[in-house]
Amino acid sequence: MRFDILTLFPDLFTGFLSGSLLGAARTNGLIDISVTDIRDHAEGVHRQVDDRPFGGGPGMLLMPGPVVGCVEAVQQQQPNPGHVILLSPSGRRLDQPLVESLAARDRVILVCGRYEGFDARIAPALGAEEISVGDYVLSGGEVAAMVIVDAVSRLVPGVIGDAESARQDSFSGADRLVEGPQYTRPREFRGVPVPDILLCGDHARIASWRRAQSLEATRRREAHAPPVPARTH
Ligand SMILES: C[S@@+](CC[C@H](N)C(=O)[O-])C[C@H]1O[C@@H](n2cnc3c(N)ncnc32)[C@H](O)[C@@H]1O
């Protein structure tokens, strides 16, 4: 799978792309990630990429010319033009089904916004999908792009050693439950013992206990984290 990341701050990705699972996956040729500086596609002595919004308002917007030009240049580097994503708080909220659908693609191009975001003509010009990583505002799309690259890469075959572990993760599988509590040594920590059932050796009973815990954790989570209510005024 190939990711292209388009950003005004390419240095932010250096450590992220070389460490841990992603670094190994790149070395092993399982994923290919390229980072491009949007400013390299801007024109003029000042390589301007942003300008004030028409109609007034605070801050600066990314201009369509440099962003669309950069995406199109990157698309031409490979036969597959890829699926273009603009990172935006107003986009479709990322969840595990969306992560899974992105992992089924061969090429994803992630465009990181900055300042007050993108000129509204950029997404339609590129046929891009807008994705948000949650209902809060980041300073730039770079961290959001890292979230997507990390979550999607885990699902690329071979990236995590044990494919079964990804299938059992929270939000995965047919019922998309969250994981219940897990324990490792010691058997007792600060007076809290590991539940006896996990030590009984009966795999069927353990599986049934884990399923019940998972259902309870999912129910509790949904009770504590209802969707953000819409404001009516
Ligand atoms: C300061 S934000 C712009 C916020 C914009 N003025 C608004 O109110 O929606 C700058 C950039 O950060 C990125 N960003 C911020 N929050 C994000 C989120 N929740 N999900 C994805 N990208 C986000 C986007 O690329 C955005 O263009």
C-alpha cells in the first residue's frame, strides 16, 4: 500500500515514519510512504500558499492553486492516481469501518491543512473526501494524517505480526465491541487480584467471561460518551 502525505511541515513526519511498526513495515516493503512539501508547488519568489478569506474573517486560507497543483503532480508519479483525502474538522468522522475501507485501497493521498483550512474549491477540484479525526480542532492536519496512516497500516497484511490480534481489537469484527479488561503478572497488584476465572485454564469459560466483559465495557463506554449533542441555538 502507498501513502502520499502533502504538508507544509514535512519535518514533523521524520520520527513518526522511522520508528516502531511503521519503520519496520517500510523497510520490509509492506507500505510505501512519501512526504511532499506543498510549498514546492507554489509559484513566485515568496512561494505563497495562503491568502486572506474573501468576505473577511480571521486568519488565512490555503489557496487552491498550490494545493491542487501539488496533488496532481504527486498523482502523476504513479499509474494509480489514488484516493485523495483532505484532513478537515468538518469532514466525515474517522472510525474503524472507514479505516478498514481505506486499508482496502492501493494508494491514499493525505493533504494536511494549516491556518484556517482549505479554500472550498479544492475538494471538488480533486474529487477528494474530507475526513476528521474527531470533534475538536488541531493546529494542522499532520497529526490527523499520522492517525490515519497508523490505523490503516495496522490492517495491511504483515504489518502487525499476529493478524488475529488485529481481528480481536476494539471496534473490529462483526459486532465492533471494545475490549474488556486484560491482566498480566503479577497476580496481585496493590491488593487487586487477577480475576480467578483467568487462572482456571478452561478456555471456553474464559472466552465466555471475556465476551461478557467486552459487552459491559461497550455499554459503559456508550453511556459515558454519547454523541456530541447538536446545539439548537
Ligand atoms: C486550525 S485548523 C482549521 C480549522 C477550521 N478553521 C475550522 O474551524 O474548521 C487547521 C487544519 O488542521 C487540520 N485539522 C484540525 N482539526 C482537525 C480534525 N479534527 N480532523 C482532521 N484535521 C483537522 C485541518 O487540516 C485544518 O485545515
